[in-house]
Amino acid sequence: MDNHLDHMPILSRGRHRNPKRGACFMELASYLAGERWSDHPGCTHPLLAALARLVNDNTSDESRSKLVHLVPSIIGLTSDDLRVDAQIALRCATAALPVAAAERQLALAVSVLAAEEMMARLDGAPSGRMSELSVRAMAQVPHAAQQAHKFSRAARITEKGFRRYAAPNAVQLAVVGIVQACIPDPDALLRGLLEDAITDCQAMIKKPVEFSPTDSAQAVI
């Protein structure tokens, strides 16, 4: 890809009418995939694409070029399996929960529990199962975790509701929580989150890894 950088659209915020005006992360993916120019191409899982757009738009101009090497890895990552949505939501919520402002922690903790509940349901596992990723994140915010457990016992989300509302909300909440967090380098955490989400999807969809992550989403917590 580096051999063709002179001919590639430049990553920038927002939507663009054509490649001459620049590209967001997913528009560049559509370009490389040979699809119609779009920030919602069919080559990528919709929720993963939503995360990529949010990371692109909320990364500083100085750091956005560091996202370019991830674009080829997102092409072809698509599936109807709701477990993929649950894993993306879980990855986002657990990355943001320990660093987000206190007023956002309850919503993020509820998102963690909703994703875990959906994953357990789809796997036929007992309700209340928690991954190590979630246990670590929740342990860092015990008050929010306790409140979330009380709230979640009274709510049962449907699979349709999770895909249409809960999972996208978790992704949105996570990115905003990271951007507004009092941490030294939110760009690195956003980039690491996208890398980790891509790796998760590659493992679930069985697509070979095509990049070497440089920053783990947990590394800057």
C-alpha cells in the first residue's frame, strides 16, 4: 500500500463527495475494496464500520494518518452472527469504562453486562457469565458495577433491540467516553481499541490477521 500513497485519498474527518476531496476510514475501505464510494460499504460489518468512522472522526488531525495501515484489514470482515456485534460492543465498553468520567460509567457498565448477557444467551451459557475482560474492567469501577448489576436484573433486552440500539449505543458511548477522558493520549487508546476490535472480528470471522498492532487499547489505561 505504501507504494501507492501518492494516489490514495487523504484521511480526514466526515464524509466526502469523492476521493479528490479526501476520505474517511470507511470511504477509503470502499475505495480499496473496489466498491461504490461510500462510508457504509458492504465489505465490513456495520458495527465495526461504525466504530471505524467514530475513531476516524474523533482522532486528531496529527494522529489520523496512523490509522491508514488498518484499512485493508477491515475489508471482508462481515457476518450476520450477533456474537460479532456483542464482541464489538463488549470490547468498546470495557476499553472505555476504566477511563471514562464518573457520569458515564454506569451506562458503560450496563453496556458491558448487556453484551455479556447477549453473548451467554447466544452460546447457550448460564446468565451472569463474565469474561476476564469484563471482570477486569468492572473491578476498576466498583460503584458503577454494583449499580449496573441492580439495573440489569430488571431489564432483558431482545436480540433485535441489542443489534439495533444497545450495541451501537455502547460503541458511541465508549468513543465519547475515551475522547473526553482525562488521559494523556486518547488518540492512542482509540487506535488501540479499533485494532483490538478488528482482531476480535478476524478471530470470529476466521479472516487472517493483516496488520501488526502497535498499541493495545488497554496499554494506556
